[in-house]
Amino acid sequence: MDLSRDAMLVGLRISAWSGRLYDREASDHVAAHHDANSSVGRYNKRLLPKAALAALNATMNEARTRHYSNSLP
């Protein structure tokens, strides 16, 4: 196998919206309830049900799997 003839340099970059949002109100509530600094906990809320993003996550995982199986380290 001649790498200069039979190989291609490929980079895979996948990004997607997570469907989560930082919940400042919940973070402040938990910190106040436990007498803690507000910077010690960071709580996020889901904006959509987990199942709503399942197809997107499955597609991203499949793309990664195919990329890894068709590329060399």
C-alpha cells in the first residue's frame, strides 16, 4: 500500500445542539438551600424530551463509527 497514492487525509467534526440550557434559577436555589457558593453547582434543564433528540444522536454516533472503521490511526 502506497500511502501517497492510496490514502486521503480526512477530518471528522460533528457538532449539534444539545437541547439543554443552563438553569440559573435552579443553581441559585440549590446553593442557597445548602448554604454553598453559587459557583459550585451548575444545573441544566432539558428543553426537549430525551427521545426527541434520539434520532439525531444515533445518526451522529453512526457517522463516528463509520469514520473510525474506515480510517487508520
